Amino acid sequence: MLWRRSLLAPLAALTLVLSVSAGAGTASASAPTGTAAATPGPLAASSAGDFGAPGPYATAVEVGAITTLYYPRDIADSDRRHPVIVWGNGTNGTPLVYRDLLLHWASQGFIVAAANTPQSNLGISMRAGIDMLTRRNADPGSIFLHRVDLEHIGASGHSQGGAAAIVVGADPRIDAILPIQPGPLADINAVHVPALLLAGQKDSIVFPFLVKAFYNAADHIPAVYGELRGADHFTVVGDPGPFAAPTTAWFRAHLMGDRTARTQFFGTGCGICADTATWSDVRRNALALSVPAATP
């Protein structure tokens, strides 16, 4: 099928194993310098609510056999637990293809567990990322000891990985999903959490009507459909451009309780609804329309 086209050159997979640094930091194998209990809650935001701007955290990368982690570099010394985003790649893709977006989320305070698999549709490796972080959160020798907010986990991915995010949305550990141009092999009826479904106006691989079909079927959960003006299927690859801000805001709203981020999607002042320069189509179903902009 067309949506199964490769997302990277053949040598990109080899390059992945060499990519062990990012942003202002590199992966660390040292034990944490502090093990005091950390608390969940909102983390520092981009200045003035600019969710597309780099966050306040220097970042690090750890490449594993099954999962690549993108995370705040000084997480061992953090006074907060950091929420988790699990990621699924497009067909034949690796996390390296989406490195800029995943690092952007890490700079905002998220731990991103990106499945290394180039065939992510079943979501198995994405769930394995949650399992791994659960173990490391309890490991006295891990920099992640007591620093992972396992009560707030989101799922996202692109193309085939977008379908995988929908599949993983049935997992009771997931709190919100964000499929980006998702392929068709998923059943959103099994999802139990809010969904932001993103399409590209000029996507000729996963046509917008395919993403709208998921949105139309999602009448049992708060669902938002957003179609990015001028975006094709590969706009999110490399520099994520217009995808950076709304994806960050969605996860900050649902995983960090960020009130400013919530106003981008909910309430009468819905930010993305008014931004016709960025969005060619925005839709909110009845359940999403009933969600207040302010947290209870």
C-alpha cells in the first residue's frame, strides 16, 4: 500500500546506532546523584506558552536494543517525575528519522521511549518501552530512579506508527494519544482516552479523509481532528515544523496539567480553531466540546 513507503535512506538505520548525543547533553550511564522522592506535576514551560520553541531542559539520548530514550539530561537531579511519551515509527523508519521532534519533547520535560522497530503497527515495542521505564524507575542504580511519572503516559507515532499509537491507546496505562497521519490498520473503538488526530492537507499517502474516518469513529472519546495547511506526509520528518507546537501542547495539557496548553484545544477560545494560517481544518466532536478549558 502507498502509506507503507520507506521513510529513510538505507544507511539511516546504521547511523542510528551512532547517534548517542543530542542537544546540550549525552546519554549517561552513571548512577543518580540523588534519590529523594520526586513529585509529579507541571514542569517548566516554554516562555510565553510558545510550545514550538525549545523547552528549558538540556537533553540526552540513550540508544538501546529495543528502545531509544530521549530525556532531560539532568533527570537524576530533577525534583519532578517526568511524564512519558511512547513513540512508533513509520514504515521502515527508526527514531533517528524523527529525532528533532523527539528531542523537542524531551526539552519540554518528557521522557520519550521510541520503539526502534521499523514495523510498529502492533505496538508491542511501544509497550515494551513502558515496561522498561517501569523497571528503571525502581532500579537504585538507574538515573531514572523515582523520576518517571508512570501515572501520565501518552502514545504517538507517524504513519504506521500513528496506527500503532491508536492500537496502544487501548492499554490502560495510556492517558492520551496523538496519531500523526495514521495508517489504516487500527481500531479506534478500543481507545479509552482523548485523541488528537493530525492530518496533512497535501498528504498523498495517508489522505486526510482516512484520518477523518478515525475521527468520525471516535465518538466515544474526546477527539480533535487537525489538518495542517500545506503539510505532506513527510513534513514531520526531520525538522517537525508546524507539528512541534500542537503536539507539545497536547501532551502538556494531558500529561502535565498545563492550563495554557489546554486552551489550545478546549473551551470557547480554542487556539487551534482560530489559527487558520496553520490549520486548513479543525474539528472537535461533542465530547471534546464538553471538555472545559480550565482543569477541574
